[in-house]
Amino acid sequence: MGFNVTYGPIPLDYIVSSISIDGNVSYSLTDIAEQGANVAIIKDVHFQYVSVFAKYGTPVVPRKYIGGTSSQYSTTPAFQFLNSERTEETVKETKTHTYNRSDVVFPVLHGSCGDKRICFNVSKGNAEEFWSFYVWEFPLIGTQRGYFYRDHGPYFWLCVGIQSPDILHRSVTEDSRVMALGVSFRDSVTGKAVVEAEQLCTFLTGGELVCTATGEMKAHALRIAASPAVDLHSLSLRDPRCGPSEVTDNLTSFEFAVNTCGTTKEVLGDYVVYENEISNKVTVNDNITRPTLYKVTLLCQYLRTDQRSLELINKHALSPPKPALGQGQLTLSLDIMRDPGYTTPYPKEEFPITKLLRDPLFVEVSVLSDDPGIELFLKDCWGTLGADPSSTLMWPVIKDSCEFKGDKYNTVFHQVKPTRRVQLPGHYKRFDVKMFTFVDMQSKQLLDREIYFHCAVIICDAQALSSDQACSGACIPGKQRRGRGAWPRGVQHGIVSSGGISLQSPADAATSLLDPDTPSWLIIVSVTGLLACLAFMVYAYWRLKLKKRNSNKV
């Protein structure tokens, strides 16, 4: 449990003035007792002895880390006395005594994710004098890099905001980003890490990655390395010929097409996922590759339509369908209608409109053309958070011309009949869906952004109507459509989008009449209705009382 040092015999008239355990620092009897050592002076008839017990782990006993969980304790004891003439005499051991113990308790690093920060709760262990705490490659020094630090003795808290240069990107999509914070304890002598941890946390996107409808991945302002000494120009995509498009301060940007730079493609259900990776892995020759120190994954996810490649989808994603011979220019329109009779659409200047959750949305898709020989069909329809039809935050409502079966609020199709507004019913398709929104899975909070609806449409001419399966107007599951290479002659296709739709809370709806911007006619109608109800109640009460009085007279 400790070193027990006894010196003697000593003449009875000698007085112990100071004691040293390590042979360098001396303590008075009072001071060494306060440091945890026990001192006893034993006397007999002619002599006296000094006995000191210094426990391992107390400040007076030297301690050295020797690897693993082992410490080495040492002592080179020395005593100072005042003799009978009151001059000092020093006695020092010429040999250093050591003892090895397996008693090292390493620090423990517990990472966690905050709202806009990454945190570590650190238990220091029992040997913090052996090592230093690092954030990535830097010793922890105060809060100059956006840190929140609080020391509680045996443990401490460290939190770093996501805007700090020490929070690095690890994976980026259009809708989210995985950020990392790395910490470690390093040997103060060798600099080698003895305990290290990296905490990954997912946050909503900061706009770092844009997946364009034309098949480009644009990654901007990525923090890949914390140290300014890192050569960011040495970073590349999987194809080492694809380097950064821009390096500014400690931020890196890349721009490339999804079919270049070693980008991989994977089909996952209704999506096509394109992935590439930024790293500093450099191949020296065929057999030697320098180690990868930094790595960031980039992911773009697109909705599949009819098993076609992304390049074909993007070719028509944001443009009207190309006209077939004799058809003239075709223009698509997706309208949200005011009423279930589909008589009046919301005009563009009223968007974004507001709806309550599960309110019916009456959707009308049309092609504007005078050609009676063409007909419009819906291939797929979906809603997205934001105006981008290729956003990964999406929910299908029509799939392969069928109502989507993924939730209990099914899409309802409506027949289109000729009216004064609709001269050619074959140019229109109608359906209604229930208003919905998206929820953040971590916080369970509604994502307060507008919903947009999009439809991938097929337009068929007379020849295709009689020969092509896609122009049959029937619900055809996707598995029956596999194998289509290119669209046949007489079939055109495109994607059309609605205006924005905001989710209105019930509380907002209840108080909307109190809004100063509410039209005066609506307030008048509401007040008039309330007065009419009160008048009817008074009249009914009077009639009931009169009838009872007449009954009593009889």
C-alpha cells in the first residue's frame, strides 16, 4: 500500500527538522503529514528511531506510467536533523527503491448529441498527471474555438457548437449531415493516444450539398480537417483526378456529375442513390497507398420513375414534354383546386396556401393542347418538403398509375367529365389526397416548411393509345414495367409541380377571424350568423313558454 521508511538509531538529543520521500523536496513534519504521510518517532532508553509511511498515490510519492494499467512508484528518502549543537545534519539513501502496481484507471469518454452541438462527459480516471486532453490534434485550451467547458473535479463536460472549426463533416446528403467531434487523452511524454473517441451526430442540412435535377453533385463549404496544416488541395474523390473545385480558408468544395469521378450507383426500392467519397488517400504505386486520414461521404438520392436511369429522368425533369409530330408545343399544369367540384383553381398569386392536417387537397393535372388525339396519364405523384421534385424528403401518393398503399389515407381518383371549362377530358386527371407534413425523427417536431406536389406524367398520341401499355389508363404495378428501354414513338413524358402548401395549426384557424387582415365581409357574415342563432333560441324559448301557459289555462 506504500513505502515504509525507518531510520535509526539516532541520539536522543537529535531533532527531526524535515523529511523527503523523493530525495529532492523536503517537508516539515506538519507539512508531510498534511500530504498524507504518517510520521512516528520511537524512543528507547538510549536512542530513537524515525518511521515514515508514505501511501502510494499521495502527492509526496513519485509516480510514473510504465504502460498498460501499470504505475511505478519510487522513493529515495532523506532526513534532516538538528544535532545537539543545533547544526543541520542530512542523511540520504543512496539507492532509489521502486514498486510497480497495476492501479491505473483510464479516463472514460461518453459522447452525446445536442440540438446544435456535440458534447463529451469525461471521467478523468486516477492518473490524469500522465496525459493531456486533446480535441483532434489540439490540446484543450479554454473556449477560444467555440467550446463550452466545465470542470467538476473527477469529471468534466465539454460541448462544441456545430459552427466551430473543430466540428467536421463525415457524411452529407441534401437533407442532413453527419458531423464529428474527436477527442483523446495522450501520453504527456510520448504523445501517443491512450484513450480516444469520435462522436457522430446527425443534424439537418446546412445547405452544403445540392443534388441538381441535371445530375450534378455540388458540395460546398465542407470542413474536412481541423488542422490548418493539412493540405486540402491533396483531397480528391474516388477518382484521384477529381480534386476540389475550391479551397477557401479551411473549407473545401467539390462539383461533379453523378456519372463521373468514380461515383457509384445503387438502386434501393423506389430510389436511385449515387455515392462518392472525399479522402486524402493517395496511391504511390500499385502496391503502396498512403493512409487515409480524412474521409467524407457524399450521397444524392433520386426518385426512380419507370426504372429509367437518372440521366433520362433529369433530361426532362424541369421542362415540358417535347412535342410529337403535329402536336405543337405542350404545356403541363398541376393545380390545387378550391372545391371538390374542381371548378376553380387557386391562382398563382395566392400561393403558398394553408391547409389543416388531413384536409383534402383536390389536385388536377392537365396538358394544355388543342389536339384531341392525345391523352394524359399519371405515372407517379409525390409530395416533397420544398420545391425540389428530387428531394429525398418525399412521400408518394401515386405509384405506377396506382394509388399508393403505404398509408391508410389512400389517394382517391375522380372521373373527369366535359364542362364549359374542360373541353377535352382526356387532357385532365384528378385525384385528392389528405394534407400531411414531415416530422424530424430525432426531435419529433414538425418540419415547418412548405409542401409541394409533383407528378411524372405520360402523354400518348392516338397510335400509342392503342399499342403501348403505359397508355392503357390502368393501374400497372412497377414489376410489370421492367425492361422498358426507351419511350416509343408517340409517347412523351415530363414532370410538373404545384405551388407551396403550408400546414396551418388548429389554433391558428380558430383565431383567424381575430386577425386584422381578415376581410371585413367574413367578420360580418360570422357575426350575423351568431346573432341569427341567438334570435332563433329566444324565439323557441318564447314559443315553448306560451304553449305551457295555454295548457295551464285549459
